[in-house]
Amino acid sequence: MGINTAKVVKRRRVEYTFFEELLQDGRKMIQGPVRTLGNWTPGQVMLHLAKTMNASIDGMNVQFPFHLKLMGWLFRSRIMNSQVPPGFKIPDSGKQLLDPPPVTVEEGFEEMEKAVNRIRREPNRVRHPLLGDLTRQEWDHLHLSHAELHMSFLIPETAR
């Protein structure tokens, strides 16, 4: 059993307005050392973010239960205007796509950088499995908010 990420305290405050800010933060993680407060390594965090960015273009076969879809529809505006909460569990149908295997921080960053470049280049996005149709700008906002959540569990430590 891993860490209950909904209960983790002292996460880092992270805010991204642009994808370049995310990439700059990722570059800091490569320089290490980094302490993690969650269940994933820095490389896994960045690979997960890359996978979700690519899935917003390629599609994702993730099935949410009806009650979550209804909540997504009812609270879409609120969800889009707030930070993604910690502790959200990926449905079993999405685990293969979105759960990251072990990778180095360099490998995770490389995949995240490729995904960011792809997001910038390709205009089309698929329907979100929980929130429905989103514009490119809404998807970008959601990706940055999602990145803020996951990157907040990574704490760069100064060399001693």
C-alpha cells in the first residue's frame, strides 16, 4: 500500500501559467537531489504528465463511472477553475495508459518535453472522458493544473 496522497502535507507550492515554466521546473529536477512526498519518482511524475498530454491528442480509453461523469458535468466550471485535488484514483480502465513504469528523471523529463512540444504544435484535442468537450485552451489549462498537482510532490533539495 502506498502513501495516501490526499493526506500529504508540506507539498511545494507550484503555479504554471505557461508550459515553459513546467519545463524549467522539470530541468531543476534533473539537477537533483529531489525528495518525493508521494508514491512516484520524479521521472514517473514527468512520464505520467507526458502520457496525459499525449492522450489528450491521441485519445484515451478511460471509462469513469456514471456518477463521476455526472459530477464532472455538473461541476465542470468549478473543476476547470480550481486546482486538481490530490488523491484522485485513476479508474482501472486507465491504469495501463496513465500509470507510469519506473524511469529515470532524465527519461521522464525527455518524454514530458516531447509531449509539451507536441501540445504546442498540434491543435486538435479529444473529448475528455470526465469533462466532455474542451477547447485547446481549456485542455492546456487542465494540463498545467494537473502538472502543478504532481510536481508539488517533488521537493528539490540543496546539496549539503
